[in-house]
Amino acid sequence: MKNMRLALVTHTILLAVVAILLTACASVPYDYPRSTTTYVPGSDATVLGTAGERWKATHGDKGGFVGMASGVDALGARLRLFELAEETVDAQYFILKKDRAGVLFVNELLLAADRGVRVRLLVDDIFSPGVDHAFSVIAAHPNVEVRLFNPLPRQTFKYLGYLTQFERANRRMHNKSFTVDGAFSIVGGRNIGEEYFEIDQDTRFDDYEVLMIGDIVEQVQQGFDVFWNSELAVPIEAFGIDVSQNELDEWRSGALREVHEEAKALYEGALDSRLLQRLNSGELNPVVAEAALYTDTPDKLLTKVGDRDQAVLALELGRRFREASDELFIVTPYYIPQDYGMKLVEDLLARGVTVKLVTNSLASTNHVPVHGAYKYYRRKLLEMGVEIYEIKVDAVDGPNEWGYQPGKLTLHSKATAIDRDSIFIGSLNFDPRSILINTEMGIFIESSEAGSGFTLQLEDELSRISWRVELDDDDKLRWTYDHEGVQEVVYKEPQAGWWRRFQAGFYGLLPIEDQL
């Protein structure tokens, strides 16, 4: 009898598991009706558009670029653009979180929509948990459309779909762009979340973006439209979450207002950022330069992993790297070059090109498995002659502009200077996931002012923020820190505990490199 009951329980559990898995395999409503919409070019019908037209009249097809390393500046620029928006806002992000940064962003989005601004919000559907209802409420506004890119099925626990439909679900849209009135865009590495704007009080994410004006903005808009009108971009309404205009009103007067009041000081601080002050006073002028935007297309996610013809941005990066004649300065949080990357670096070094790499240390990285793969190449890179610098996790230089004193520093910037004559800024990490699996975007700015300025500023900071990784006379890995009289030399992954070192070693043994 006991065995019969055990068999019955086991059978019931198996049926439940099968039912869950079958439900998770349910299809995504890609055929849900949607309209094709396109960008609205900037014009003198708006304040921002007028600024854009004046820029073009003065500088022709050259763009204007302002780098944004500060999280306060980056958030302030977005909030100010939201305030000035009169016609359109197009926002494309990998992550949009339900934290204070996300609430500020959404609140300004809705206020713009209230003024009659058409808002299109496109978010990848993997790392923005618990947003379905909030997105549905936002989309109840008649001037707001929200689409999820490459979504998972919702009939049961969302992330079961990631396991049961791994081949498709593993392919993500990693692009990040923000454009207002066809006149100003922001492109770079930041998602919408507290850590990306340095609001997180524990960890400082070192990130970089560029605010731009000119013809380059239209290229960003064209790239956005390709993704917005893709079959993989599914309207949030397709998932049948029943909301109404009344619920939007209640949500805005209740939960949204409450959180916005909590974030009021952040809002005021962002709008009083030093960057905006310097731009308003005329103390800071944009870099004037030719530029080009390159973006992968959604087709990359519909082809077999490894189809390099679809890696539009990576192919352009490779082409430009091969044309380097003097120096390549790579800044990336994750670096897994694989065989083709190693061969490229080897060829550059053979021609006398200096190659410098700034990336995360094991202590500073937020993705230990990636470091486990990277360290396999590290010794080989050093033997070839690459200069390697790894971020010192405690190199936080006092309180940030919010007044917070985070304890950890993590590199999240994705930028490369080529011969100090041009600079790449975008969403792409130097790893197989960015190059072969996800879609990415970025711009190339042809400017010695931008390239040299970025490089010189980084070189001034390197001794403070990083360990120099080398091989000593006995061919052992050595990490050296030497800044303002403080000298340290260690022979194991610095500032990383035994558990983190064990994890990195374990992940390095697993055949998962192509998925990182």
C-alpha cells in the first residue's frame, strides 16, 4: 500500500512537471496585430529640432558629441531631454528596472506623453523582471507604445521558457539608445537602473555614453525602426494583461507618485549636474566630427549562432582594428577573444601596433564565469606583448556626485580608441555573446580630439584605478599597483577571496565559453 501511494505521488509530480514544461513551450504571440511606425525627422517645429537644424546649418554632416562618464550627468541629460520633448521619444534598452532610476525615467516618459509626445519604448525581455503589469499600465496611455523584444511565453513561470526554448531565448537585443524629437540621441553602455547611474550605494558601475546632435541622430533613428518593426518586437498588449486608463491614473497618483517623491532629491541632483551646467553656460562645447553608426539587425537572432556575416558591428570593428598603425586602446568589462581575436591581436603586434587592454579583475567583475574564460587567454596575451590592466575593486575616489560612498568599483564601459584618431562607443563587449549571439550597436567618432582626450584621461587614471598585470622574470603572473607612494605586488588574483577564485577556476574548466 505504501509503495502504491509513493508511486501515485511520483506519477502526480511527473504529470505536473510535464504539464508545466508543455505550458512553457507555448508559443509567443508574434502574430499579434501591430502597426508599422517610423521615426519623425528633426525639424524647426520643436525647440530641440531647431537646435538640430542650426547645428546642421553650421557644421554640415558632422555631428556634435559630448562624452558622459558620470552617472549623474547621464541621468540628468535624459531627464532634461524628456522635459524638452515636444514630438517624439524613442527608447531602446536591454534592461529597464523597477527601481528609483526606472521610476524617474517612466515618470518623465508619461509626462512627455501627456503633452502629446509620441513615445515608443522597446525593451529586451529577459533581465527586466516583474515589469509586465507596469509596462501594460504605461501602454494604456494613448501616446505610449511598449514592445518586448524576443519575449518568452507567459502562460506559466516566465523563465521556464528560457530553458525549454533555449536556442531562441538565448538570443538577446543588447542595444541601448535614447532619441528625442529627432534631434538628440544618447548611445553607449548604460541600461536604465540605479547601478548604471551610480545611485547604487554599494557598487559604482564605471560606464560611458555619448550625447549627440547632427546627422548621426537620424542613423540612430533608422536603426531603432529596424528593431521596432521587427517580427520579434511584440506589443505588450499581446500578453493579455487587462488594464485601463483609470488604472493608469490611479497608479500615477499612488505608487508612482510615492516612489517619485522618494527620488525627488535624485531628480533635482540630476538636473543640476555639472555637465548640464557647463553646457548651459557655454563652458563646454561638443566635439565636432564625422561619425557613423553601425548596428546588428534582428536577422542576427534568426540565424545560426556563429554566422559572422550577421555580426555587422563586430565585422566593422575588426576592419578598423586591422587598419590601426600605432595603438589600440580597448576598454571592456568582459574580454574573451577566442582564436579569431587572438589572431587579430597577434597580427597587430607583429606590425608594431601597441595593444592595451583595460578590463575587470576577478574581484571587480560582476560575471565570474566570464572571468573564468578570460583568464585562459590572459597569459597568452601577455606573452604576445599586450599590456593588460585590471580594475582595482576598491579604487573608488571618494563620494560620488550623489554623495554616496560605494565600496566597490566595477567596469561597465565599452569603448576603444584607435591610433588616438577615432573612438568607438557602444553596447558591445569583447566576448562571444556580444559578437555572435546578441545584437549590438555603437558609433565610430572620427576625431583626434575625442580619441586623444579619451586616451589621455584614461592613462592619467590607470595607475589609480587598476592593477598592471605582467609576467615576472620567472614567468609567473604578477599584479602590480603603484600610485602616489602606495605599492603592492601580488601573485594571485588580487582582492578576490578563495571562493571567487575557486568559482573562476571551475567555470574555466567548463565548455561554456561560446555562451558567455
